[in-house]
Amino acid sequence: MILPRSSFRLAGLGLVAILSLTSPLAQAEGLGSFLYELTQPPVPKPAPQFRFYRDALSTLTAEDYISFSPSNPKAYVYVFADATCPFTRELHKSVQEINARGVEVRYLAAPSGELNGPAWMLYKNIWCSDNPKQTFDDAMKGKPVRTQTCSKNDLRTLGAQDDARRTINIAKTPTTFFQDGVWSIGSEAAKGLPERAILGARIMASQR
């Protein structure tokens, strides 16, 4: 898209007005920010075919997932995980790097097999521990996890995760969902995950 010259004149006049009232350092930062925004491609609209996934995940609260997050995240992703899955473990190896790029990772339960099977029992013991985040991290590294007794609230929040899993019909792990509802499967998603996560956040922010 080619902008009319009047757009550049108006934007330039506004920039000059701002820069005339600021320090040289602020001027440089303001000019850099202005030029960066000017050269960015337009943010696409959320794809309607992914609204179903966005709505299903929007029902979750902070107590319904295990969060690995930087101090001030720019974006977040939901990852349906199985602690016995080698591909989930492979993706988890990249969590620190993903966090360093400003993206929060929110893990949701999606163990394979029956509810009383080994994978689900492991995830229950992770979720019902005193420190689910640390216990999840330990499990991802192959460390033993102690058997736990789950409270009613533990089971309720674990049930909320399972409801989301069933609603979306998660079949494989890890399945990663970005904020705009787009999803990917497997550990390969970690390679471009930060960039795609931030794009997903920008797409949704542009609709507010």
C-alpha cells in the first residue's frame, strides 16, 4: 500500500512538534520509533475460522494453567502438554529462551490415555503438588514426581483444563495456541514461537 503524500506531511509535522519539546536522546528514540512504525506491515485481522479456539481458551483463568513467564510479557501462548510426551519435553527445553523473548508459556493438561492411566496420574501429581511449576519442570527433566493427594479445588481446575482439551479436541501434544487462535503441533513450533506469539498479540490488540 502506498500512502498519500499528505499522510507523510501530517505525520512529519506531528513528529517535529513532539521533537521540538524533547531532549536530544528522546528525539532520537522518538524518531526511531516513528520510522519503525512507519515501515511495519499492516496487522491482519483475526481469522474468523479460529474464533472457536479463542472463545474456548478465553474461559480459562490464571489458576487453570502452569505459567512460565517473564516479568513483563509481550504475549502469551497456551500449550496443551503431556508430561510423558518426548515432544512436549523437547519444546520445554526452549521455555527459558521463549521467556527471554518476552513470551509467557501457559501449560494445560492433555495427557494421553485414560483418566486413571499413567500419563494422567503423573499430571495429577504435578498439578496437586505444593509447587506445580517446579514439579512440572522437574518432570520435564525426567526427575521423579511424588504421589499427591488432590484437593477439591485441584480437581476442579484440572477439570477446567480437561474441558478445554475436549472442547478443542486435542489429539496430539504439544499443541500450541497463539492469542489469535492459530495453532501448531509438535516441538518444531518452538523455533518461530516468539515471533508468531507476538504477532498474535498484535492482531488481537488491533481489534480493541
